[in-house]
Amino acid sequence: MASKIDNKGEPTMSAASAAPASPDPYANYRELTLRGMVLGALITVVFTASNVYLGLKVGLTFASSIPAAVISMALLRFARGSNILENNMVQTQASAAGTLSSVIFILPGLLMAGYWSGFPFWQTVLLCTSGGILGVIFTIPLRHAMVVNSPLPYPEGVAAAEILKAGSQEHAEDGSADSGIREIALGGAISGLVSFCANGLRVMADSASYWFKSGTAIFQLPMGYSLALLGAGFLVNLAGGIAILLGIAIAWGVLVPYFSSVAPQPADMDMASYALSLWKNKVRFIGAGTIGVAAIWTLITLLKPMMEGMRLSFKAMSGKHEQGRNRIEQDLGPRAMIAWSVGMLLMLGLGFHHFVDAASIPDGLGWLLVVVCTALAFFIGFLVAAACGYMAGLVGSSSSPISGIGIISVVIVSLVLLLIGESSNMFADEANRQFMVALTLFSGTAVVAVASVSNDNLQDLKTGWLVHATPWRQQVALIIGCVVGALVIAPVLEMLYQAYGFTGAMPREGMDASQALAAPQATLMTTIANGIFRHDLQWNYIFTGMGIGVALIIVDVLLRRKQGANLSLPALAVGMGIYLPPSVNMPIVLGTLLAAWMRWRIRSRHGNNAAGPLKRAERTGTLFAAGLIVGESLVGVLLAFIIAFSVTSGGSEAPLALNLENWDTTAAWLGLAAFVAGALVLARRVLTAAR
């Protein structure tokens, strides 16, 4: 008798069956279901809206796959026949849409540049849909090279897989699932409570810094208190953590002190504000240059395995090869990939045609711009897909510097359009210069859509690989998520713009500029595009970063060639250490160091018998770290909705804040104490499991 699915979604065999067990115990699991797609769409709306608001407010977004997995398991466990693969599809769909909200890193710049007065619905939908789906398609050939046959840790993908496994085995006889649930729940409770106290009640600080001078040079010793990032760092390898730490040292131990020493602090600025302005206006461009060179090098190193993945995909085109492949090896077929790519390329071109058609330029020049911008978005997106997947695999989607990819794309597109504009004498009319800035930002948004989904896609495929999902079904779920997310982004952006406005772009006169959403990345991208078209961008910083990137790549190659040393220095991670805020980087670094110290402690305690304890420690640490990520993510979503409801009702941006007087120093110490306590609990749980 054939196997069937019981009411828990687990495969069972009839007692009378004499047939051998199926080689694939998940073969009869339902994966891509209607109820799962509906639930995924509802979660998509919630998380996309939350990410858009948080990204515009503070310049950071959260990875939505883990909280989506938790919500899916909580709801579908009451549905007949639900299982781990169905829950995985829900989180896959929701995470794609939540990640697509990264387009807010550029798109609001069209209003800041004075070109748009709102967000046209269909133009925005076409742009986000085509870019997002291309991000899915471009990473399919990379799955074998970067997910199946790669040492990259994919911290959030591994954490999501552990959560799904634990949630699907609550009634396991050996009790291992129960212990897994306990680890996730404990980690989630701790990080959720700390996040609520820090970002809701505002009684704890979420970061702190010690500033000091040597002569006129300003130095910072930074610290961030995010337990979610500590958990992500725990899942990152030591080489990645050390590389990020080197980037922090370059930024805050070399570059900022140098710039502050050659241009002393103005009398009307305090030390911290001046140093931060130097980092934002100079050092981040150096970091972007380093990321750019490292991204190109990553593409070169991955070119051979990427081509091999494409060769295997096209080999399966006849169908007979595909039939013999295992279910967990089946990606979307080459015909489907080609069809989707051509369709999205045409949709992208349609979006650019609508955008260019509104400008007062000759038809021939307009068609040239449509073709050039479509090709640039397509090919730059294809090139950065591998680099973004690598960055996500290295440190996780939340910490991957997508805005750095946005800077690179804006620079490239600006230079190409500048050449076209000057050769056709467009800039005799100042309105045309404004149009070209806007077209650059529109093109850059398409690239960021591709990059952000590429960044997330491989993370989800890692989760799917670990839970034995069918890749092509996951890829369909990602496409559905991109469509739903694209439909949500435009109205949410329009609502927030009309309610608050953006820095430098207010919808109505008389609005309170202090309430405007900062949209920091969009402001930076607009500044870069304007600087290129007006010939006043300071290229020396970008070139400096490129030089640092080349030097780091040479060191990395030499380290990897050293026999038996197992050493590396990922240039991308160093660039991220320079580019990202140190409050984001430091908890990741400490997480990697904590994990390395515990592995050393277990090996020194158990000697030659350390294999078993290390395995138990790894499982416990992964589950607890996943819980840390879950707790803070869920509280972040909840607080985003509370804040949005408060502000739209005319209330405060911190409606739960206790507003204690003279509390800053106390809040900093409480934040540090909570972070240390969370790290100690993690260490204790792991070392106890290893006994």
C-alpha cells in the first residue's frame, strides 16, 4: 500500500504494507498550497508595510523569513495535513516580498530630485515586479555552487531551517524537538524583551560609543546591543567576523581619525556629530568603492561554478535528464527561466518607456534611453546577483549592504547617461538634467530590486535545501511573493509620503519638517546622482575604496594559497565593516568570536572525543541564536505597527516610551548589561549541551 499523509502532515505507512520505504520520505508532502499562498500573501502585506516604514525612518530593514516561518507554524498547525514543507513555502513567499521593500533605498529620491510629486502605481508595480522576478531567475543557476556545494554559513537560512524542523517535530519520541522548541522560545523571549525595552519603552540604549581625541584626530570605540545580530554573528564563520572587525578598524581607527585631523572640528559641532558626518560623507564612499571591487572579484571567482550550474540546467532541457534527477535537485527548467527572463525584460522596458515618454525629448533619443536603461538594469542586476547572494551567505540578509550595491549602480548608470546627455547636448536645458537624474534613480531602483531579491533568494533556497523542499516550487513561491510585494509597496509609499513627507520633499506647505521620514539612503543616492551630473562628486573617496579592495583581494588570495593554514580575508566583509554602521557590525563580530571561543573551549575540554559534544553544542547554539533573531524580529514588526498607528493618528513617534529624565547614561549601562546577559545565557546553554 502506498504511503499517505496523516492529519499532522507526516508520512505514514499502512501496517499491512510490505513495500520498502520510499527513498524520499517527503515525496508526498504538500508544498505549494492555496491556503499557504493566501497566508503568505497576508504576511507579505504586513511585513512589507513594516519594512517600508522602518527603512524610510531609520534606514534599516529586517529579514522577514524567520518571523514568517514562526507565524506560519503557529497558524497552520491547526490545519489538517500541514507540514514542514508547506510552512517553508509560506516563509519563502513572505520573505521575498519583505526583501523587495529595499527599493525604498532609492525610489523616494525621485521626489527629492523634484521629478515626481507622488508614486505612480503602475510604474512602481512594473519596476518592482520585473526587478524582483529577475532577481529570482538570476540566482537559480547559482544554487548548486553557492547553496549545495558551498561552505558559506547562510546564518538566517540555517536558523529558519532549524526553526521549521523544531516546529514540525514537537511530538518526536526522543524529546529532541521539545528541547529545540525550548531553546528557540528562550532565545526569542530574551531578545524580544530586550528589544521591547530598548525600542519600545526606551529605557535601554540599543548602542553606545566611547569617543576620544588624540590631538585633533577623533576616534570611536563603538558597540551595538542587538541580540538578534549577536545571534546572526554566532552563525557566521570566524574569518567573516575578523574581516568585518578589520573594516571597523579601518573606518574608525584610521579613516575618520585621518579626516578629522586634516580638517579640525568646527566650533559649532560636537565631536561625535562631526565624526559621524565625516563617516557619512567620506568614509562610506570609500566603503562603497571597496564593496564594488570585492563584488566584481566575487563574480569572477563564481563565474566557473555559475556557468557549470547553467550548463546542468540547459542539459536538463530535453526533459529526460530532468526525470532522473532527485526532487530536491529540480529547479525551474531552462525554458521557464528563459520565458520569465524575456517577459520581465519586456516589462522592464515598458516601465522605462512610460517613464521616458513623459519627458520632452526627441523620440529617437527617448528610445535610445529606454533601450540603454533597460539593458543596464538587466545586465548590472545579473552581475550583482552573485555578489549579493555571496554577501547574504556570509553574514545574512539583514546585514548585507544592499544600499552599497545601489550606490555602485547609481554611479555606473549616471556615467552612461551623462555620456549620452553630453553627446546629444541635452544639458543645455536644466529640466533635462533633472530628468536624467530621475532616470538614473529609476534605473538604480530596478537594480536594487534585483539585488535585494537575489540577496534573499539564496538564503531561502538554503533553508529549503536543509528541510528537503523542492527548489522549483520555492522559486515559484518567490515569484508570487515579488508580485504581491510590488502591489503593496506603491500604496504604502504614497500613504507615508502624504502623512509625513520625506526630508527635502514635503507634499504640502506648512507641514512639520521635523516629522518627515529621513529616507537616508535615498538622500545619499540623490546626492550622488546630482553630483555626477553637475560634475562635483568627490571621486577620490570611491577610488581610495577601490584601491583598498584590490589590496585586500591580493592578501586574501595569498592567505588561501598558504597550505594547511585554512586562512582567508573576505574583501566583501571588510567593505561591509567600513560601510555599515558600527552598531550593526559589532554585535556580529562578537557573535563570531563567542562561537569560536566556545568551540575552542569544548575541544580543549574533550580532546579527541570532542566530535559528539561539538555536534550537540552546534545544534543548541543554532537554535538559541535563531530564537534571538526571531524575538527581536517579531517585536520589531509589532512596534512598527504601533508607531505607524500612533503617528497617523496624530500621536507620538514613540508612543510607548517612558521618557525618563536624565536617563541616557543609565540606559546605556542597562543596554550593555542586557547584551552581556544574553551572551552569557547563550554561552551557558551551549556549553551545558556539550557536556
